[in-house]
Amino acid sequence: MKRRLFAALLPVVLALGLAGCSPADESALVIYAGRSESLIQPLIDRYIEETGVEVEVRYAGSAELAAQLLEEGVNSPADVFLAQDAGALGAVSKAGMLQLISDDLLALVEPQYRAADGSWLGVSARVRVLNYNPERVTDLPESVLDLAKPQYKGRVGIAPSNASFQAFVTALRLIEGDVVALQWLKAMKNNGVIFEKNSAILEAVEAGQVDMGLINHYYWYARAKEIGKENMTSKLAQFVTSDVGNLRNVAGVGVVSSDPKAKEFVKYLLSAQAQQYFVDETFEYPLIKNIAPYEGLTPLSDIPAPDFDLNDLDALEETLELIREAGLL
Amino acid sequence: MLGVFAAFLAILPVTYLVLRLAQGLDAALLELLRPRTLELLINTVLLVMSVSVTALAIGLFQAWFIVRTQLPWPGLFALLATVPLAIPSYVLALGYVSVFPWFSGFWASWLVLSLATSPYVFLSVAAALMRSDVASEEVARSLGLNSWSIFWKVTWPQLRTSTTASSLLVSLYVLAEFGGIAILRYDTFTRAIYNAYRSSFDRTAAAALAVVLVLITVLILLIERRFRTDYLSLRTSNAKRLRKTIKVMPLVVASLSIIGLLAVILPLGSLINWTVVGGRIFDFSLLVEALANSVLVSLAASVMIAMFGMAMAIWLVLHRQRLATLCEGIIWSNHALPALVIGLSLVFFGANSVGALYQSIWLLLIAYLILFLPNAMAAMVTPLSQVPMAMTEVSRSLGKNYGKTLRKVVLPIAQPGLVAAIALAMLTVVKELPATLLLRPTGTETLATRLWQATEELAYSQAAPYALTLVIIAGLPALALNASVRATYRGVSSQ
């Protein structure tokens, strides 16, 4: 009877399992996406609509997906890794898991926004900014390092699990040294209020829940477009010139498998249409020529960012260790 | 044999976790010797203890006044005291933070979890109060004891068993709790394990923390065993139920109303409000898709659980073999383990050992099986054991073979109970968050994972519709079913 019951029910389970949630279809393009679904899925939808290619997207944090790719190794079902920052891409590239991108695609993007060895490519750029509530913060901190001072206790929103924050910490480590970076992180354990995402920090600063926060510039612009600039409570500021708190970074893409569809997808991300999407919908900086950034954005070259090679962000593993040592994760 | 296979699956997680730990012992030790581990330990223990005490106080308070006094609208208050069971703790947490954005940290987690777990105490204590012997209280009163002395000397000893049992349930619940605590941003082991998993290239750290959590769970189980008392109330008579009138009744009504307001009306009200406000910009096609996924996955899981549960229950009840009891014990050993730990160990197992299962629906179904088989099995044993032995014997003596007897006699009689047990398993699967988060196949989003993602961005208007759907399709039916399953239990225990 037991066996018969089993025999009777097994096909049911099978059918349900397969129909309900088709496990990774062999022919589909599998994208590991470290970016917010709300920001990138509309673009992927357009891609599907135009090409008819079947796409499966796995959303998670960029660092989490990098770690997952490393754990999976050659067994990984992923074809493309779409990361929120250059560091996660660099870390996967360092493990030799990324295919080289062809020269014709590389040539579209300026050298400082892609891997030196051609293993990954920036598709849009962003800038770290200080988001603050002008009613609560009148004296702006000069440097991001100042946020470690006692007067900022419990006032600064940060997102330690977020790749953009982690990239900033890598830059902080490499520019100021591990000792200073660890001290700063430990101070932020007291001064910081921890959120999961940049968007959550902006939400909290807008609501007056925290006085300021470290985010990427475009979250503010997206919100401003939604509710009108004049209705924004919070403002954006940069730190002093060359401060690591003003880091320029890219969201980028790397090719994991040899599936030709992967290359096609990368090509699409660098098309004028996709780049215009980043300008109009996500308010990031486009990275190909002849596309102008969103009106009102400071030109990327005028940002008082530190001189920093994005290839060096690949030391992500050590950064994560340091953030964990400080007890922020 | 399915039972043996289920038992094998059941020992898989912890075994694999320990293996993983042994491989990276240095890294694991480094992780555990950090001051951070101590901080997590203190946070976790603090929360477990404070919530246990508070939930106990709330549950006792509700149960005593609802069962023992002439409270107006006792039915309404009993309902208010039970309904939080239908609200997953992460939904409750969401309900709160969407009204009060600043609501976070220890006190927030304490309040939300106390409200979420007090129904366990309430139900258990209320049942004990109804069973308990009122006559001895009357004797005590006639001997001149005041109300307080009667409570402590006569009533309390009769409630001890049920309070200890429900406190154990509450502590294990809090230890395993993940979603609510993460939304309220309070660092306990579960949240730290999840973060270590997400943001560390060497995932041994997550395994190390998970093992500590397992050890705490085992410790709590051992402590409970030490203090467990088997007080059997001597039921002298089916005495009339004594319902006291008391002077401070308005105060009691007010307190009970406030608890109900906090536990049910405020969070659900907030979610309804956000759904209505945000409805314009909400993508309902995503909700429909997530709903369909949730239903399909949980249906598949419950069919699987039913299969294994039935096999185990039949094996246990009708055959009473020693091997069956052993397998039952092994399967049960997992039921106190946090879902996050099970999920994590299966990720390790899947990524390294069985590539074909990795990121497939099967690994997720296995996780659900490990997590929910114990309860389903227990719920199925009851209706099966109610089938009179004599009837199966008659059937056999009339020449029906074993299989036919099972099909024609045993299963039809036990059917309603079995169906209820399976349905309950299915509804529990729908609400599961942490294992689903770790193991769901690429591109498969359920109600719980969608809610989770929206919450990470503090996008309440996007999260609220998922939360409400969860409560309506899983929470409330589960509550109703639970009541009927409990009723069959009670029927058996009084036989």
C-alpha cells in the first residue's frame, strides 16, 4: 500500500514541481543580479520583449552573489553577473570565473570604468553622497571620516550589507589603511543606524527618522521625480574634494558562461536605448559617448571624487572581513 | 522504506553543518572567538527570556479572566487572544514599522514577539483552566484563603504543566525567529547567520554561528526536561464552572482590549491602510504570480509531506516496530531547529554535493519536508490510532489482505483527520520565510519572499498587499484548522 500510494502520488508531485517552478531551463539566459529588482527588471523586460530570449533572474546582494558564484565554481548555472559595484565583479574575476569581453564592446566605455584585463565592464556610473535633513544638520561634516566623531552618535544611516557601501569601505581601506578603516567602522557601530538598502536610508532621512545617511546619488533623484523636487525634505551633499566619501563607482556586468546570448545581453546594456534608460529611469550616469546625463546632475568628471582605480575594489573579501570584525554585519 | 528515507533526510542538515565546520575549523574558531559572538549570545538570551516571561504573563492574564470571570464578551476576547496565531511574526513586525518608522531594536522585537507568541500560552493555559478542578479552590476558600493564596497554592500547580510546555514553545519560537527580528533590526543569532551567509566569502562563519544556535536550542530542551512536571489534576467531578465577578472588571476589559488592539487591530489596520493607499502604484500581476507560486510550491510540499507522514504514521500505529520508533525520534529531533539553519545546511549540501538538486524546487521541498514532517506526522498518528483495532482484525479475518484493509477500512475512518493534517502542513509552508529565501529556485518568488524584498527597501505600500494576502489565505484558515485538529486531540486524550 505504501508503495502504491507513493507510486500514485509521485507523478503528481513531479508535475506540480515542474509546472509550478520550472527549474533553470537549459536554454534560458540566467542572470545573477545584484541590483535592485525595481531598478533593473524594467530594462530586462524590454530586452525580453525585443529579442524574445528567455531570461531568468536571480536577485540578491552583489557580494552574496559573488560568494555564491565562487562557491558554485564551474557548476554555476549563471550566464551573466550583473553587479551593483565594481568590487563584486573584480572578486569574481580574480577567481578566474569571468570570460573576457570582446574588444568592440570594451571600446565603448572609457578605460577607467572597466576592468584592466577586460573581464568586466561598467554599464552605468554612480557617486557616493551624503544625504541629510537640513533641519537637523546645519554644519555639514567635511570628511566622511568625521562621521566617527561622538556628536554623530545614532544619527547616520548606513547599509553595511550593500555593495556600494562595501566598495566605499574598500576604497577607505586602500586609501587610509586598514587601521583607520577599522576604527571608523567600529565608531559607526555606535554612530550608525543600520539599514538593508540605500533606498531604505533615504526613506528614513526623508521621514526624519535619522538625520543623515550615506547613499548613492540616484536614489534621491528617483524620489524627487516621483514626488517633486520641491517636496523633498532631504538634500544631498558631497564631502571636501578627493574625500573617499565621494567615491565614483560603476554598476557593471561580467560574462560567466560561454553562452553567446550572454554577450548579446552585454551588448544590449551598452546600446543607446539601454543607456538612455539609465539616464531617464534610474538617474545614473551613462557610460557611452553621445548620451547626456540627466539634467541637473553634476557632470561625472566634476565630482570631487578621489583618484581611485576601480580595479582595486576587487579586494572585497578583506573588506567584508573588516566590516564583520567591526560587528556591523 | 519512506520512513527510513525521511529519517535519513532529517539527520542530513546537522551532519552536513558539522562536516562543513570541521573543514574550516580555524576560520570557525576565529569567528566564534570574536566579541561579536558574545554580543549575539547576550542579545539572543535576553530576548528569549524577556519574551517568554512576557508572553506567559499576557497569556495567563487573558486565559484566567476569560475562563474564570464573568467577563463581558468572552468570545470576542478569546478570539482576539487567538488571532495573532494567524499573523506571521514578520507580518506583525511590518504592520508596526509601517506605522512607526522608528520602531526597532530590542524593545520593538520584545513587544512584537511577545504579542505573536502569547496565543500559545493562552490556548494551552485556557485549556488547562477548563480542565482544572474547581472544587479544590472552593475547599481552599472555605478554609479562609484569600484569592491570591488560592491562585498560587491551588490553581497555579494545576497550570504548571501547560505553562512550562507553552513557555518552551515560546522560547524555541523566539530562538528560531528570523523575519520579524530582521525587520525590526535587532541582532540575534539568526540575523547574524543570515548576514554572515550573505556577506562573507568563506561561509564557514555562517555554519559556525548556526552550530552555536543549535547548541542553545538543545540546551533549552534539556533545561525544560529537568523542570518538566507531570502534574495530573484529579478530576473529582465535572463541577460547574465557577465564574467570578470582580471589582476591577473595567480595568481588565481595558487591558484585554489594549492587548487585542496592539496584537491584531493596529498591525492589520496599518497593512489595510497601506494596501489601500498604495494600491494605485502596486503591480497586482506580481501578486497573482507570487500567489500562484506560493500555492503550487506548498501544494507540492504538502503532497510530499502527506506521503511521508502517512507512511510513518501507518508504520508507527499499525506495526509498532522498534525501527519505526527510532526513525520517529530522529525526525522529531529536527523540529526545534530554526528553519534558517536547515535552509543553510541544504544550500551547502546542494552547492557541493548534489549539483542536480541545487537551485531546483526539490531542495526547497526537502527543506519543507524536514521542517514540517514532525508536526504532520503527529497530527496523522492521532486519527489513525482512533481506528478501532477490532475493525481491522475483522476485516483481516474476512479474508481481505493487508493493503485492502488499509484502503477500505483504516483510511476512510481516519480520512477527515488526515486531510486536516495535510491542509495544515500546506498552510504552514505558505508562511515559511527563511528556508524559502535561501533555497527558492531562480526566478521563483512567493508571497513571503516578495514581502521580504519590499520590506528591505522600506517600501510599505509594496509589501502590505503581500502581507494581507498571507494572513487571509494562510493565516486565518490555519487558525480554523488548528482548532479542529486540536479538538480531535482533546477527544483522544479524554478517552
